[in-house]
Amino acid sequence: MGDFTSLDPCVHCGFCLPACPTYLATRDEADSPRGRIVLMRALERGDLSADDPALRQHLDACLGCRGCEPACPSGVGYGRGLEEARRRIAASVGLRPLARLTLGVFGRSVAWRTAFGAGRWIRDLGLAKLLAGSGRARLGFGMLAATAPGRVRQPTLAPEAGTGPTVALFRGCVMDTLFGHVHDATRRTLAVNGYRVIEVPGQGCCGALHDHAGDQEGAARLGRANLAAIGETTDFIVVNSAGCGALLKDYGHLLGTEAARRFAGRVRDVTELLADRGPVTGGSLPLDVAYDAPCHLQHAQQVQRQPLAVLGAIPGLRVHQLPGSDRCCGSAGIYSLVEPAMSRMVLDDKIEAIRSLTPRPDFIATGNPGCLMQIGAGLMAAGLATRVAHPVELLDWSYAAGGRYR
Amino acid sequence: MTTSPTPALTADLLGALSRLVGSRWVRHRPAELATYAADGLPTHESRPGLVVLPGSRSEVAAVLSLLAERHVPFVPRGAGTGLSGGALAGGDAVLLTLTRLNRILRIDPASRRAVVEPGVINAHLSQAVARFGLQYVPDPSSQTACTIGGNVAENAGGPHCLKYGVTTNHITALEVILPDGSTATLGSPQGEPWGPDLVGLFLGSEGMFGVAVEITVRLEPTPRDIRTLFAEFTQLRAASSAVSAIIASGIVPAALEMMDQSCLEAVEASIYATGARTDAAAVLLVELDGAPEAVAAEAAVVEPLLRANGARSVTVATSEPDRARLWLGRKKAFGALGRLAPDLAVQDAVVPRSALPDLLDQIAAVRDRLGIRISNVFHAGDGNLHPCISFDRRDPRQAAAVVTANREIMEACLAAGGSITGEHGVGSDKREYMPRAFQPAALDLMCEVRRVFDPDGRANPGKVFPANVCREWRRGDRQ
Ligand SMILES: Cc1cc2nc3c(=O)[nH]c(=O)nc-3n(C[C@H](O)[C@H](O)[C@H](O)COP(=O)(O)OP(=O)(O)OC[C@H]3O[C@@H](n4cnc5c(N)ncnc54)[C@H](O)[C@@H]3O)c2cc1C
Ligand code: SF4
Ligand code: SF4
């Protein structure tokens, strides 16, 4: 399928080292982008085999966040190289058991609906919050607790339906089961901005987690199902999960068909659609907020300004700059599950940055379920009162406060 | 380097090192060693026997004592951005990576000093002191990645060293672990307390004198006013004569940098584009800093000089974002050149400023004769050239042309009265030129000095001095 040509421009200058969260955590070049490129080139030449345990360890420890790409003056396409390396490793030695098990769940809608449904039940009983804490298992409960709506009272009144472009809402798996409130906020805020949101049945998981793990076939299977379900009728397909959006926009590359390329061209992150329309301003929301950029939004999709435009449409909101907001939080799909130690080191750096902010924000705004869960759990484990919210949730509250919903 | 047979690195050594620093911090598997086989000049490659990442200075001392006991050679390493193949270890040696020692220990704004560990990244230090209105001046283009320890060992320079001096002018004290594991304090916060300048001696020692584990740096107030002039020229010679004219005017700019057309093309294609037109034969970046009145007065001299020497346009950046954009283009230039061809050989040499125009012509002649692409990006103000050759090492003809070009350029620089390195060091890359650049007696003296610090020749062996150059080896009187 692919090859490693995107790595060719690497001149070994090392500029990418300090942009890499795993290098910053260990300061070991084997955990750096440049070091991983050396490993991938050795894999390409056959100097190292795909089942070399050390090669796998250090490539597995890569978050796939692509923070190294914008730091590279030479334009190395690290992400494409990693995708190819993971494909070769998966093809030759298979996935690790934990990864295989997890991806198996995401691959079948009955399985994830059951699993996340149980999760939601534990969350709604208040158990998750009770059990949230710092150990490995308790961090997991923290993640579950962090999926709860940022506010207990949700706006219930629907706005008037828009008359503008039609938009199919991509529901996904985690978003659909644990972040239903973000979907609701997406529909309401898009309608206020003139879009007609259409519900499309029969969709499933986007396949991003499979794709990242090197299981391109699993990803393609899910991709084809989504393509068939969503079809070609709407002007746009809107996604509110950065990770899903990045892969949906890459379906052309993944599936290699003309239909997939056309589909990918219609995919937008929710903040892109909102920013295109201003967005419309809401009512006052006097809160302190810091934005943390999901890797799959800022690097994979190059969507950087639009989430800030969404926050900028909220009067009274005080948006603070979070140092290192462009750095991965360590969530990275199933990474937090399969690489817990490194994930935790990277998360600790993020929480430390939040802890040193003055004033301490009420909310960290970020547009990806993994980041919301990871940072949310980290905040609870550190005993900080700061909570997490999706940018459209904040806009939604602001619209409610401003009387936009009736 | 020692004549006694070097013991192979044994499993026993691995165990002993693991006990000192923790097994997680001893890398021994081939894949891991491969990630440490090159620095920023990947035309040189050497896989270390082991990589050790100590977490504190006491661990560094313990590791060095153990290695001394067992007669094992070692090579210190920072971020591995060096451009002379300096931080490379052979299979019989331990690579001692210092990046985990990355704390800023003290900042003393009143006396304008900071004490740092060697693994602190250059740019992180500047960021940390900025809130006191201070800066750490030496700013190698690699500053976002390279370490202060590496800067000390290479005596690194940077664009702003034209006015403020290179690393050695900004270090006042060092804590050094010597190759035998003992600790020595060189200098003091106020500078050298007595006698010979031992700090100066250590600066630029390329890892051969031991390991710097604590570094006291001098901080300078950030200039009150900064103005960056960006001039485009249609003739390379015109840009060189503008450089001479500025220096002759008596003004010492904070920085005076040049990029030629080939380099500009690469930069403008990268995300660090300056916005210059790529049909310019050369661009000059002139930075003036100091009190606002002085900067204005100097700009009033420099701008007409640039135009009088043929600049077709001069833009002046005063705002921080505008200046940052111009500087990013310059500082990321080597990296941007990566897009021209799979491999890049960066050279480093100094010539008298007056020889610059002729040398650039000679480099162009080498380029045309060998049919290779050479880009120039350099510190024009102090005559520090960086010809960069783009090539594909998989093509033997190109690889051979690079070797020839490097040699011819070096010889041209030496013939013009220049030196073989301005700031990247000798390392593995320039070893062969040492006898051309220095008299035998001078080389002997250098070897003697080295022996004071490292009598066994175990610290970064095989670098800087070509085999058998030193008298003791020539006489064969080593044990
Ligand atoms: C794109 C690019 C641009 C560059 N621009 C410049 C520039 O403008 N000016 C300039 O001077 N250099 C420049 N360099 C070269 C390089 O960045 C410098 O030489 C830098 O000082 C190396 O630091 P490092 O931490 O990467 O050291 P390394 O490359 O890891 O090591 C360099 C040398 O220092 C020794 N060493 C490292 N740490 C210690 C220690 N704690 N104690 C004793 N010895 C030690 C090593 O043994 C080795 O000999 C550039 C490099 C690149 C890739
Ligand atoms: S910054 Fe780019 S060219 Fe430099 S080492 Fe990293 S990937 Fe390679
Ligand atoms: S993708 Fe992220 S974790 Fe992986 S090498 Fe790049 S910066 Fe590091």
C-alpha cells in the first residue's frame, strides 16, 4: 500500500525533538520523532524487522499526535510514515492482545453500545465521580466521570430550524453513547447559525482507532459502512470529535475511491461550520476558560483558528492562553489504555501547566472526546476544581443565556 | 584511543550501570542504539556500545567512576544537534546522554546570573529569564533544540554573537566531572578568581575534557529597542560589499546574516517563509539593537548603505511578530534545505570578511564544476560561512562529489587565511584538516592539555585529533 517516501526530507537536524511530548517526558532519543524516523527507515531497509521488540516498543510509544510535523522545517510527513510502519507491524506480527480486544469492541456496534451504555449508567449513578482518582483504575473512572455534561441543566428548548446548507451529523461511537449532550449542543448551535441538521441512521464507529493501530482493513470496513449510510445527499458532514473528523477527511486516502474522496471533501469540524457564519453571538457567560488544541484538529486537520472564533462569540468569556496548549495530552485514541505509563507522564505535564495558570480556569475547552476524558480525569486526580467542556457546549450555554432558544 | 586493548562492553557492565541509574535508563538493544548513531550531520554514523541516561549529577559521577575503573571510553551527548559528528560513540564506548539533567537551578536577576544543568534546552533558558527582562544571548540557529551543555562543549555561536560574543563570553563557572569521576569547580559566578582561564579552556573542548554538570551563565538585559532590516539584492557580490560597507562604517550590528538564492528558495517553500521574492540573488538580515536613539541613528546609516550597495529593496521590521518571522526563516534554513534533496552536508569555516566575495565566487565555481547544488546561509558579519551541499547519498557519483567539494572549499578557506571551523567544531568531520590548519608543535600542545584532563584518552576518543597526530603516539611511548 504505502511507503516511507514522506520521511525522505529528514536531514536529522533535531528541531522536532522538543516538540514531541514523549521526548519531553523521557528525553530519550529512542522516544523522539527523529529516533523513530531512524527506526522506520531501518524497517524500510530491512535492517530491523517488524517484530523487533525494541523497535515496536518505541514506535508503540508514539502518540501519533503529529506535534513534530509543524516543528519540522524540512516538511517531513511523519504521520504518513508512522501509518505505514504500523501497517507493516500489524501485518507481520499482529496487534497486541489489549489493542486487539479494544478494537474488537469498537469494530462492532452491539459491543460498544453495550460497553458504553454500561459506562453511562455507572456515570449517571454518580459512581464514576466517586471512584475517580489517581491510580490506574481510578483514572479510568475519572475519564468516565469527565464525559458528563459540564452543566447539569441542559437547554431544552430547540431553536428554529435553519434554512441554510444541509448538514449530516456524524454520530460516532463514544460521542454517540457518552457525549450525547455534545451532539445536542452541536445541533442547536448549528441551527442558530442557519444550518439544517439532518439525522442519518445506520452509521457506526469511524475507524480512526483501527487506522492508528495499523489495522487499515478494519478501518476501511467501518469507513465503507459510514459512506453507505451517510450517502451523498447533504452539503456537509459535521463532526464534533477531532479524531473522527481527521479520519473522515482522510477516507479518500484510506478507501482510495472517487466516492470516498468526494465524501471526505464534504466533512467539516463543527467549529469550521460555526466560524464560517461568524458565529452568531450569544448571551454573557462570565467564566475563565483556556483552550487546549486537540492534535487531530490542529495538526491532522489544520483547524486552529475556528475553535477560538467559537469561544470569541461568547460575551463575557475570559479566554486565557494555556502554555503548551498545542501539545498532546497523552490521550491519543487507545494510547492511554495500551501505554498507560507514558500516557500518564504526558498528562502530568498538561495538568501541571493548567495548575500554574492564574486565574485558574473554570473550564478547559477542547473538541475531542479522548482529550475531554483524559484531561478531565487528570484534573480530578490532581484535585483541581477546573472541569472540561467541548467548545460548542460553551456556545450552547451562551445561546441559552442569550435567549436564542425558544 | 588507548593502546591497551579496550575491553568489550560486557553484560556485567550493563548490570553495573543499571544498578547505578536504573535499568530503564540504560539502552542496549540494537534498535535503540541506532537512534543514537548520528548527530545533526548524518554523513557520519557510529553505533554506541551502550547509551546511559543518568538522572542527576551524582549519577554522572558514579557512572564515570565505574567506567574509569573498567577502562571503558565514553562520549558525552546533549541533544545531538551537533554538526561535526562530535557526539558519536563507537561500539566499544558508552554514550552518556545528559538530557535528563534539565533543571534550571537558580536565576539571580540582581546579579544577572543563572545556574543550569547541562541538558537545559537553550531556548528554554531564554524563555525562563524573559520575565525578568533578561536574555541569554548566544542563540545558535538550533536554539530550540540544542542544550547548554552542548553549547559549552562546542563554544557555540549564533547570529547575535557578532556584537555580544560567543558562548565562552557568557559562561562564568562550571562544575565538571572529570573522566576519572572526580569533580572540579572551574571559575566562579564573578568569573575566574585566580590564574589561568580554566573555564575558557573547557569551552569548546568537544567532550574530551569531561562532563559539564552545572553551568553558571551570564544574563544580559533585553535591548530596549530592536530593529531588523531585510534587504534583497540582485547580485551576490553586491550583498557581500554591503556587508563590508556596514562593518567599515564602524557600526557593530547585533546580527548580520546572509542567505543566497538557493537557500532562499528552500526557506520560502517551507512554513517559515519570510515573504522575500525568490528571484533575489541574496538577502541580508541586519539587526540593530540598543537604546532607541542609538538604533535610530544606526538605521539612518545602514539603510542608505544597503541601497548604495545595490539593494533593490529594504524592509524594516520593528514589531515582534514581523521580526520573529524573518528570524524563523533564517534560523530554520538548514532544516528547510532538507526539502531540496534527501541528504544535506552542512559546512562551517571562517574567512576574513574581506575575502568573502572571492570565496563565494570560488564556491560557485566548485558547484558548477562538480554539478551539485550548494546553498549558502551564514553569519556574514564575522565571515563565518556555511556552504550546504544537497545530495542523495544513494548515488555514488553525488556522494563522491560532496567529498571533493568539501575538501576544495576547506582548502580555499585555508588559503584565504581562514580557519576550518567557526562554531560547529572539529568532531569527526574536520579531523583530517587539523594538520593543515595547525603546526605540529601546536597540535602537540593541544594533546598535552587534553592529557591534563583525560590522561587515559577515554573521553570522546577518536575526535578532533587525527590518529597518530600527537607526539606521544608518534613516539609510541604510551603503556
Ligand atoms: C539546523 C542547525 C543549526 C545550527 N546552528 C548553529 C549555530 O548557529 N551556531 C552554532 O554554534 N551551532 C549551530 N548548530 C550546531 C549545534 O546545534 C551546536 O553545536 C550545539 O552546541 C550542539 O548542542 P547539542 O546539545 O546538540 O550537543 P551534541 O551534538 O549532543 O554534542 C556536541 C558536543 O558536545 C559534547 N557535549 C555535549 N554535552 C556535554 C556536556 N554536558 N559536557 C561535555 N561535553 C558535552 C559532545 O560530546 C559533543 O562533542 C546547528 C545545528 C543544526 C542542526
Ligand atoms: S525536524 Fe524534520 S528534518 Fe529535522 S530531524 Fe525532525 S523530522 Fe528530521
Ligand atoms: S507523533 Fe507526537 S509522539 Fe509521535 S513522534 Fe511526533 S510528536 Fe512525538
